[in-house]
Amino acid sequence: MFRQTRYDSDRLYLRIFKPKNATEVLDYYKRNHSFLNEWEPRRTRDFYTLSYQKRQLFTEYNMFKDKSLVRFWIIKKNDNKLIGNVCYSNIIMGNFKSCFLGYKLDKDEINNGYMTEAIERTVQIMFDDFGLHRIEANVVPRNLRSLKVMEKLNFEREGFSKRYLEINGKWEDHIHFAVYND
């Protein structure tokens, strides 16, 4: 089990944030509001406030300490710009050792390989440092960029789930993927 909150890859810093980072997170969400809207649940108005982001980071940091969620915030090394995050949620240990993967990237940083790099590194962290055996990801079929990331990282396609998650007010089908620590 790890307590480290700072990791690196070739071009990225991967950080587990605390409430003191709420301003950076709020800025990220505000500048990507329209872009992320298509791929996320509907957000309440207070989501785009500093107080909400502080509370959320406080909750998530406690979940990290409880070993039930780990969100790595992605920062580019060359300019220290916060460009997204990779989240491992619903972590179940015991004989299951599995979780769900979710991720999002800044609209201005797509198609540069950052998400592939971040997921590749954080999967390694979750397998080696956290002790997971399986990581599951679900992708909306029309999200071609995410499908490409799954393919590049050799996530195995396991199936198709109808009306799996509510995205922007609509129940969306998803393609189910997983990667294993064998």
C-alpha cells in the first residue's frame, strides 16, 4: 500500500491533491466546461465554485487514505499546467482486488498522447504499489478518442452494457474493458 502522493512519467507529474489545490482544479473545470459536458454527468451550479472543489478534494483525499479511491491529477512538466485527471474508484480489495477507471483531459491537450502516458503510468502504480489485480473501464461507443486509448494500452474488450451510465442527463451504452495484473 502506498501513501505517496507524487509520481512522475516522462512528460507528466501525477499528483494526489488536497483541498489547498482547489483553485487549480476549479480553473481546470471552468476552462473545460463545454468540452467535458458531453462526457460527464450533469453538474450542479455549485460544482463550479471554490467551496465545492475544496469539499470534493477533502472527501477524495480521505477516500485515498481509506484506500477506496485514488485520483491522480495530471500536470505537464514543461509548463506546470493542470491538464486532467485519472481516477481509480470503487476500489475493492480482499480476493477481488479490482476497481473502475475514469479519466478526463483538457480540450487543448488532446491527441498529444498525454492520457495514454498518464493511464499507463497510473495503472502500473495501482498494480505495483496498491496491489490491484484488475482495472475496469467503460467507454461510450461514440468516444473514439477513448476507444483508441483503450486499444493502445491493450485493455481487453469484455462486453457491451446497455444504458450503463447517466451522462449529461441521458443513459448511455458503454463498451466494457479491463486490464489485469497477471
